[in-house]
Amino acid sequence: MPHLFTPYTLKGVTLRNRIAMSPMTMYRSTDGKLDDFHLMYLGARAAGGFGLVFPEQIAITPDGRTTTHCAGLYDDDQIEGHKRVVDMIKSMGGVAAIQLGHTGRKGSLVTPWEGGHMLPPEHEAGWQTRAPSAIAYGGGMPYVPRELTTDEIAQIMQDYADTTRRAVEAGYEWVEMHFAHGYLGSEFFSPLANQRTDQYGGCLENRTRFHLEALDAVRNVLPDYIPLTMRLGIDDLHPDGVTVDESITAIGWMKEHGLDLADVSIGFNTDMMQGDIPIGALGGMVKNATRVRTEVGIPVATSWNLGQPELANRVIEEDLLDLVYLGRPALANAHWPVYAARLLGYQDPFSLVPEDWAWWLRNLRGADEAIGWPAATNGAALRDVAGVAAAAPVIEENPISEELAELEAEFETV
């Protein structure tokens, strides 16, 4: 069986496979609520076979949203919409996960298709952003945030706890915190955004304090069986920013405070990134994620261009990752797991969809490939990208075989 489809257990929760739908902001909420759109969109991915299904980043406060169209769980009135979505995901065989976040100085924006620029605090759809230090991000986000006081930081910790309580009430069984991509947690971690001189700024220990306090606040109200994970910006790709080495040290501290899995990503605390930027390459974040896994001894996941089934399967098979997070592939194909299962030769790919759908799909009356997915192969069409185990046969017409071969040399040193 392809390794991508092996079950995975973390704390008291078991996923049916290693495939997670990554959180992606949809800009479809009114008053921060999830509605019929989210029910359709997220339920379809659970029905399509994803083991773990996230809505978008869910704001813990109104000013923690990116736009006024973004979702939150900062009010009890928002619980009902989340519960409807959670119930649908569960009924389709998936595990419902929530990613809690606060956008910090990257809030008060318009939607991307409106330009994604920042609105001034006085605008009717804008607000005064808050951040570790009064430093504007720059570019299309020129307005200076207000520096958070220590009392406000303490309140944010309470906001994390309160939102977690609502998430549990809604039925979520996996809680992740978004501390990457230039949002508030990532800002506290990065010297590019954090120039405080108190206990939350300066040395690595102080810049990690926000993470540890947030982990403590959430863990204190979270049932023991529910995994607590964090999306972490481990590299600012800037000489004055966060480095992978210091991130690995900090993640070790986070593990001691109840972190169960590290979802590894990039800081994005500046648009002046330098050097070898991995986000455009197949499996570009795998090497760093595997370093975290090996050196900290903690389960890891990552996203960034893992949507080719052969590659997604191989990083699990080679013990480079524990979970594969898919963003754009989940948008492009609600049944990506079934597509991957057929391509990789999984014995019963249609077991991933609801039983009534599976009956029709298993009882084809025409050409196997005519239903819109590739026909099942005789065996997994895999390229040995890690150079550890023996390679399975390669499909000659595979359009990414050359790119996977290039990754092989890089992953050999992981």
C-alpha cells in the first residue's frame, strides 16, 4: 500500500491517511462566521478523501483578521457555523482541524483580487493594527501598527484560550496555531518585526516567550487527547531575520510546553527575502522540516509544492515528513486523495469516498479512465526522491520525473 494512505495517530486522534487540506483564506465570511459556502467547500474535501481538513486561519479577535471578510471564532455566536462544518467533515470520514491566528501588522487589508493593499485605520473597513513593535511591514502595507502593551499581550493569551474553548465546543479535534507568514506570532519571533526591549524582545528566549505562553494558554483548556500543533516560520530568508538553526532550538522549547507537531513554513516578515528561496521548488521545505523532525524529535508537516502524488508518497515513505499539507492541489481537485490513490496503485482508491459514491465508482460500465481520474496502475509509480529505499518503477511519461530526480540529490543529505 502506498505510504501516503497509512493511518496516522497523534495523541488520541487517528487520521485515515497522511493527507491534510491546508488552511487557505477564502474571504467569504460575514461577521466572521462560517456559512453554507464553507459547509460545501470543506465537506467536499472531506468527502474527497482528505484525512485532516482545515478551514482557513480563524481569527481570535476581530482585529486578528486579514480583511472584514475573514473568519473568526472570537464570539460565541460564531460557534454554530463552525459546528455545522465540523459535523459535515466528520460525517464524510475526515478529522476537523482548526488553525487559530492573529494577523498582527498584516491586517486591515482588502481582498487579493481588489489589490490586497492595506486600508488606513480610519477607513470603514479598516482598523488600527497591533504588533510587537511600531514598525510598518512596508510596500502595500505602509501603515504603522501600534505596539502591544504587556497587558494586551496577556489579553491575547486569554483570547487564544477562549477561542480554543469555543473550538472544542464546536467539535474540532485538532488545534493548530498560525505563527508563520508574517502574522503576529511570527512577528514576535523575528528581529525584523520585533525590536522590543522588554521580556518579549531581544534574545531568542525572549522572542520565543510569546509562543510558549500561547502554547500554555491553549494547552491548559484543551482536552489531553487533542493534538496541539503550530505552523512556524522557521526562516526569514534575510540576514537580519530568523534562521533555521535558532528555530530548531526554539522548537525544542515549544515541545516542552506541549507542542505535538511542527508545521514548518517560512517567516514572510519581509518582502526583501534573499538567497535560495524554496517556495517555488517541488518539495522546497522538506529538507528543513526533516531537520526539525530529526534534531528536535517531534513530528513534522509542511506544504509548498507537494501536490505530485509520487513526491507526496515518497516523503512519507522515507520518514522525511509525518503529514503532507496540500493547499492549491486541494482547491484544484476536491478528490485529490482519490486521484493520488489511483495513480499510485492503491488497492481500493474508492474506499476514500462515501460508500454510496464508492458503489457507483467501483461498478463501472465503461472505460476505466473515462470517469475523470487516471486508471489504476499495477504498482506505485514512484521516484526515489530521498535516495534511501529502492526505487519503484518510474512511469516514463511522468512529466515531473526529471524534477524529482533533481530533488533526489538534495534529499540524500537529509
